[in-house]
Amino acid sequence: MVYVSIVVLALMDVNAYYRPMARSLPVVDDVCCPPVTGSVLAADEAEMLARRFAALGDPTRVRLLSLIASREGGEACICDLIEPVGLTQPTVSHHMKRLVDAGLVTREQRGKWAFYRVVDATLTSLSDALRPARRPAKS
């Protein structure tokens, strides 16, 4: 199994000071599932795919994902996502929670603001799941 070190921010005290804390997490070679067209999916694989695609089933969430991905540095503060979609902060937060729960974005709290970043590996796995399986040509 391959391991990757990432930095996790841990709250030190009520004054919102952060200290980096290195933590190794396993990297899974197949982030999600085999291609839908390659073989019959196991029930848990189908459930995971359905949950992720369901999160993308709302046009507002697709727009939010696009807004985050197109930002310089690939991350956005919740405060910068409210006006472009024309919704209230609680509604945008609800949509962002759905994207986080589906594994499409990550959330990092910085003081009173939440910052979001797209998880490229999840988007790639969703794309790969829909890619037609290569089948040998019939002769």
C-alpha cells in the first residue's frame, strides 16, 4: 500500500492559532469503482457512485464545483460563493455540505470562514466509471 503525507491543521486554542500536524494516509489505487460498462458493479460500488452522481444532480452544486475549480489556487472561501449563485449563505452551506459528503470537495475551517477545494481524484474516478470498457474486437 502506498502512503502519502498530508498536512492537517489542528486548532491549538480559542484564539484560532493553527499548527500543522503531519499525518500519513493510505492512497487507494482505485478511488472509486470499476467502469460501469466493464462488469456488474457490487452493491457498495453502485451506492458510492450513485451518491456522488446525486450530489452533481443539482445545477447549483455543479456551478459551485465549477466556481471553486476555476478559482486561482483551486480553492474558494464560502464568502466568495454566495453572490455568484444568488442564494443565501445557509443554502450555499447546505449545498457545500452535500459536495463534501460526496467526496467531491474538501472543507478547511480558517477562523470563521470555510474554504473548499475540489478533489480531482474523485472527479477522475467518476469520469473513469463512465468510460466505456475496452472490449476485444469481434473477428
